[in-house]
Amino acid sequence: MSGTHTVTAASSSGLFGDHWSGKNNITDASTSNSASWSAILLGAAWIESQNAATLPSGSYAGMVVDDLDLVSLGASMKVSTYMNGVEQESRTYVNLIGTILDGGKRKLGFYTTKPFNRIRLTVNAGLTLIFTARVYYAETIRPCEGAALACNTDTPLVRPAFGAIIEDARTGLSGISVGAVTDTENVVDGNAGNYGWLSLNASILGSAKMSVRDIADTFAAGTFAGFDVENPNLISLTALSNVTIRTYLNGVQQESKSGTAQLLSLPVLSNSGRTIIGFTTTKAFNEVQIELNQLAGVSLGATKVYSAVVKKYCEAAALECNKQAILSRSTAPVDISISRTGITGVASVLASVNNPDNVIDNNTNNYASLILPVTAGTTASVAVKKSLAPYPAGTYAGFDISNPSLINAALLQNVTLRTYRNGALQETISGNGILLNAGTSLIADSGRYVLGFVAKYEFDELQISVNSLVGVNIGTTNVYGMVVMKPCAKSIDCNSSYYWTQPDFPVVLNAKRTGLTTLVSAGSSVNNPDNVIDSNPANYSRITIAAGALTKGSISVMDPTSTYPKGTFAGYTVKDRYFLVQGDLLEFITVRTYLNGVLQESKTSADLLDLTLLIPVFGTGTKNVGFYTTKPFNEVQIETISLANIINILDVYGVFIDTRHSDTNSGGINCTSAVVANNDTYTVPAAGGNTASVLANDTYNGNPATTANVTLAGTSVPAGLTLNADGTITVAAGTPAGTYNVEYKICDKSTPAVPQCDTATAAVTVSKAVIVANDDSYTVTASGGTTASVLVNDTYNGNPATPADVTVTEVGNLPTGFVVNADGTITVAAGTQDGTYNVEYQICDKAAGGDCKTATATITVSKAVLVANNDSFEVVTTGNVAQTTPSVLLNDTYNSAQATTGNVTVTPVGTLPAGFTMNPDGTLTVAGNTAGGTYTITYQICDNVLPGNCTTGTTTATVGVKVPDMTVTQIAFSKSVIRAGETMQVFYTVKNIGNEPTSGLITFMAMKPAGSNTFVANSLVPAGWNATGTTFTTNNVMQPGEEVILIVDYTLISGSSGTLVPFIGRILNGSGGETKIDNNVKNATLIIN
């Protein structure tokens, strides 16, 4: 645990100290030094590495020790984990089957299920007299999840990308074995060039195993599990029967595959013997084991094991219409199926299947070789297995192969294609059923071509098999890759010409009717037949027939998705290299049609037509030869024969069809007419309007029909409807509801002499408007008014009804004072008695006057809400002059607005106080000389519209009179205290606090205090004032608020300290004309010190 952990060492001890010598050496993670114990009979000793940190459950825990033969020694070793001194888990070894390292060292350990912070090794000597045990260091591997697997990528299960360890419980030799399982740590160390060994010697019955466990990850069902191995002795597919791959989940076996039940992937089964062997799992797993079994007398020798391998399968991209897809292991979930790859039948040392994995690699020039002897009964095969979803029925499936010997249909009889689904045979196609696809380059040269067939059933595996022939050297067949294609039918228009080429059409070459009719014909050939179906118009296939040869050359093209109707012209575009006269050329050409492999028609010589003028082609001597069919077909063949004295060379460019005379009624083809009129359906309201154009869903040569390419005429148009030039239909307003059929015809403008026309019917439904009248509810005051329109919540065809759509009238008699207006509003006359009134009304469709709906408007006429709020006014009278208050209506309301004389009448309730008058505007007039005081007046306001609607309020009026009012407001002293013998001034403030100036004499008296003193007026007497003793008088007029200060000198003769001296100022009652006398006296005191 040293290097990435803080650790210490501890060991067992005896009388003479530690049992282990150099115990601290186990903390340095070095294999060059060790701790050692010299074991004795029945002795035992332990040593442990103690970690400062706690390791989580799921970690690997182990020790690196010397490689000892514990069985021979009769000894054992135990690896244990501890947590704070308490044992957690352990594993005991009586023979060392752990991971072997270089230099005679071995790892012992296990995958934990509990946390720990110590790893201990205990050695039991058993019956061994003496031996030395050595320990180098403790090791842990913390579980960390690996990255998600990349799609369709072989991924080594190694550290540090994954928590990969060697599971020693399932690693080692078993049975009667002489061999070794060594360098196992190399299998998980992440070095792509490193490997471990599984070695078995000859003539020994036994097995060697190696198991790799991921302590952090669990791989889902469907994941490929296997090993990357190398052994020249495994290059024979039959030798793979000695290999077993197993998966485990948490130590429990899940699945096991042996021999041909496995799949091959990655490099090749070649001379190096390196390949990946495994299978697609159906259960989750976190451990993969490889086992090599060896029968007596058989020597597999040493097998290099580079790593365990996992692979996540991902679906390939969806197939595109009529485009070939070559399957490779990086783009599709494919592998080589071992069970259907190899040599079967008569065994031959000359027969072999080499490098089958090249079929699914990423290099389209790499190939697998199927090698056969010149004998009968031997078959060489290779099969590709696809995981995940199968290919559906109707998929073209085949192989890209090459073999110069397979030059014609006769030899193709020895090629067989088979499909499988979940291992069960689906279909078998041989020779005549094989279809050649684009990519078929030279049947007479290199022989590379794509051969396959259209599957009738879904499949997930495709096999190609080649059989040997007696006396015929088929030689080597190279298989480059598996090809799939999604055939999609082409939509065909009438009056059109087409070339059968990919990818527009899903066409293929029928191998049965392509090539030479004899097995061997010197100087004759059919070259590049796939050029006939490719998309390059300049490419061609050349048929060469030697002079006088007893053979024929042919090319046959098939569309497996469609059946073409009778009347269709079927032919080929060809160029003859020797004949310039059409008649001479046609004498040596035969064109045939087939339907699902059955001959339909055959035309030769005078029966063939040249449509070169109708369908122009390029180049001198190039012609379109064929005939108008009288039977349906889906395959067209051209054949030429030999000439007597000269070589016959015919260049074939492609198949063409013409639909100008096709029988569109016979079915079997999506043949679109040049002009197609489709029926229409419209709905128009009774208010009238226009429909969309009837041309909107009509077509011209498959494209939208317009007035530019077709003429339009009505053949039957009902009254009230008009078919317009642009294809729209106008429905007049007021047209009765119902369905009207407008029949019309469109014709091709480009052929006015003999136009192609089609008819259709437009069904126009004139519907009543959907009218909804909903009840209404309004409130109007007795003062009258107008409601909102009753139409606001009514609808016309789902939209708000308006006077433009409907008329509004009352139903029956209206309540007195109510009027229903044309816009749907209802006017209520002023003075209408309060209460609830129902007004029934109807709305009628203006376009269809008889279509009406009724509803009721409920109108509540309410009294005005009158509020008379109390008032408070102050009025001051002067003499006999009258005063007027504000209006009592100022804070009164009428329906929450201010009450005015326009909507209410104000009158007093009861008798008004003397001197008061209530005016019509709500003001109060107070007569002059009205006695002062507070008066309460009750009044009422009544609705001018409904005079009986009244409410009352109260006004408080305070009346004041203007008179003078004299008073003494303050007595002040020049000193705060006085002593005997001292003199001070006393200040008396006299003020008119009334609201009127004084008139007449004003008299003020300063009352002499009791005691021994003198008390005389000060010499400072205000102007206009006279002082006699301490009495002051004046005839001055004092204005309201005016004041004077009168001064008296006070001398204390004697007095007791602490005595209070009282001072009194007094206004003589009636002074200055005052009438209020209750405030004429003022008191104050002064203390004697």
C-alpha cells in the first residue's frame, strides 16, 4: 500500500522478538527487498500493513509473496482484512493460484465486501520442517467506474481505465495439467503490448484458466465479452472448440460459450493467430474468464492473452433507399459467426478459410479467402452475425466477392446464401436465385461483384458458402464485406420514360440470366454488367461473343419491389460495334420480360422497336430497342448470339421503360396520371363567400396543377354558386342551406389537340350560421340610461355577433319606459320606477332571415343612493347684518357623486330656529342680531327623479356676536422675591380679547395687598390713561387684541420671611362696553424672603 498511502508494518512476535525479519520492507512497494520468516514445523506467523486511511468495500486487497509450492510443503497462506484490529474477511491458499508476476513472485488477494484499514498475511508451516516465506508489499485497488463504452468498439478491460484485477479464485490450472498460467498482471496493466500466458503441454488432459474482474463496473446484458488472444495453433476454426468463454456477476457464473457458439472479432485468424474470441451476452456481468482445454495427444502450446475485451453494441445508421451499405464492426454491431464459418463436407488439407475477420474490418480492400480444392464435396463458408435489431423482410442482403473463375451463371450454382434469425435458418438461395448488385465490376475479369438476394423473412445473420466441383478449379473466392440495401419502389408517372438505375430504382442483376450460357467459351465474355444499373449514363457493359461460338451472352435486370403494367415499353439502350443498319442489329438481339422469375414475353428481330427518336440517346449507333409489353413484368433481359464469321460486340448502357401506353387500370404500379382531378369538400356559411381553389389538391405530372398548366371548366354548377377561373367557388349570400355538387373538368394545356382530362366533384355545404343568444343582466338607475349591447355575449359562427351579422328586435311587449335599439343596447327612461324588468329579444341572421335565437335581458332599475352627511358651521353676526353658511350638499352624495340641486331637493325638517332660513341651494341664512349660541338643524335631500327617495342629515350652526371683552391677562413682578425695605414694580397686562373695539370708559383697579407696605401707581402711565392711587381709567378705544401694561410700585415695610403676598388686578364690569364679566379678575402672589 506504499506510494499512495501512509502505512506502517506490524508482525507477530515471540520470545526473541518479531517473527519477521525486515518487516518494514513491506511498506516501500518494491520487489527488490522483502520481509522474511523462516518457518518451522507446525509454526505460524503473520505480518500486516496498516493504513492510516480506511479503504472502502469493493476494493481489492492483497499481498505480493514469493512463489512457493505450498502443496508440496504442506503449508498454507491466508490473506485477511482488518478494521481497527477486528478481522473483516479472509481467503486461504493451500496452493498459490494467485496472479503470477515476473521473478518468481505472485499476488494473493481478493475483492472485498467490507471496509478495512489493514491487510494481513498469515503463514502456516504445517508439517514442513523448515522453509522461508517472503513478503514484498501489500496492495489495494480502489474501485472507480470506467468511462461509458464507445459504440461498436473493442475495449480492453484494463487499468486505469477500469477497475480490472485478476480474479485468482478462477485463474490457474485444473485437471491433470502440466503447464503454467503466468504474467497474468500483464493482462490488466493497460500496456497494449504486454500479455500473459496460458500454457499447456502435449499429451496432458487438463485446462488453463484466466479470469479478469472489474471491481467497479457491471456491464449490461447485450455487451460482447471475450479475450484478445494469440496462438498460431488456434488459426484453425476447429481448434476453437478447445476455447470456452464464461461470464460471472459478483462471483456467480452467468453464461458460458464454447467453440463455434462464439464470435470472432478484431484482427484476423491468420498466421499470427491473434484474434478476439467471445460472445454476445444475454445477462449482466462484471467478470470474464477464458479457459483452454486440451485433450490427450493434442498440444495447443502457449497462448498469449493480451486483455479481456468488452464491446457495447450500437445500432447502425438507418438504411437509405436503394443505397448499398457495407457493414463493418466500427459502424454496425456485427461479428464473424464461428459456428457457420469454416470448412465442411469432405475434408481437404487444401481447403481453408483465411482471415474471416477482414469481412467486417474498415478496409474495403481487405478480404477473407475461401480456398477450395479441385474435388467435389467440400464447402467453404463465412458468416456475419448482427446483434441488436434484425433486418426486416424485403432487405437486399449479399456479399462483395471476387473470383475470376465464377464467370457465369453456371458456376454461380455452386454459391449459396443463407439467412438466419437467432440461429434458426430462414432462407437458402443458390445459383438461380442470386441477384447481382451495383459493384459487380467484371464477371469475365477479376470477378469482383456483389451477389445477394431480397430476403423474404427478417434475419440477423448472413452466410455465403462456395462448393467445390470435380475437375473444375474454382480457386480462391475473396469475400470483401457484407452488403445490405433497403429496396424502395420508385413512384412512376404516366407518359414518362425512366432508366432503371440505382439509387432511383431498387434494381439488381439476376445472376441466373446474366452472363454466358456455357461454362467455358474462349473469347466470349460479359464485362461490367453492374454498369447497366449504375447512375453514370456513360458507363456500359460489353457483351463479347466470339465468331461461331456456341454460346449466348445476356444481362437481366430486375426490380424486386414493383410490378409494371402491360402496355409499358421495356427495352435496353445499346450500341453495336459492327452493324450500322438497324435491321441487321435487331436480328441478333432478343429482349425478354419476366414476372417473379416466370417468362412473360420474348421479342426478337422484327418484333423489336427502336424508340431512339422518342427517347433520344447519345452517340452514333446507339439505339433504344425493346417492345410494348402485353403482360405485366418486373424483370427485363437482353440476349445476343454469335455471328458466323465475325466477333459480335454489343455495348449495353441500361434498361429503360416508357409509360406512355401503360395500362393504368391493371394495377401493380404507382403510375401517376399526367392530369389528376381529386374531389373536394368545402363548407361556406349562408352569408356567402369563396372556397379555396379546386386545383389545390389536383396534380399535373405529379406536381400541383395550376391555371398555367391546365384548363378548368365547370360541367355542372348549381344556381347560386359560381366556379371562377382561378378554381375558387363563390357562394352567393342567402343561398339556402344544403350541400351542392360542383362538377368540373381539368385538361392538359400542352396537348390541346388530344388533351388528357380528368373530372372531379367539389361538394360545397352551405351551412346555417351558428347563432347563440345568451341571457344578459344589467342595472340602471331610476334617472335612466342605456345598457351595453345584448350582442356582447352573443355569437355568430363562434365569433362575437355584430349588427353586421344579425338584427336585434324585442319579442312581445316591452316594459313601459324601455326601448331596444338597433345596436342591441336598451334605453331606460328617466323616472322609471325601481324594480326588475325582463326584456325578451331575438337576434336573426341577416343572411338567412328565418334563423333566429331568443334570449332575455334582465334589467334592474334601482333608486339613487342618497347620503346626507352631517355638517358643522360657525357664523358670526355684526349688528343687524345677516350671514350665510356653505351648502349642506357639499358633503352629501348622489350615487356616490356629489349631490347637487340638479339631482336632489333640499328642505328643512321641522321648524327652523329663530333667525335661520334654509335656502334651495342648501345654504343657511342667519339674520342679524341673532342671539349667539349653537343651533341644531335637521334637513332632508330628496331625489328629483323619484321624490319619495329621501334621506336626512343634521347641521350644527354656532352663532357668535361681535362685542368687546376686557380682561387682565397677566400679573408680573420685577423681582422673584422681596425683603423688608425693598421696592419693586408690579406689571398688570390689560387686553381687549373681544371681537369688537371698546367704547366708553375703561376702569382698572390694582388692589393693595394686605400688610405693612406702600402701593402707588408708577409714574410711567400709558398715554390717554389717568391714575388715581392704584386705579387707572381711560376713554381710549382699544381694538380687538390690543393690550396695555399698567405699573404699580410696591414697597414692603415689614413682613415675615416666607409669607406670600397676594396681588389682585380687576376690570370694572362693563368697561369699554363689554358684556362678558366672568374674566375681569386676575390673581398672583409673591414670597417674602
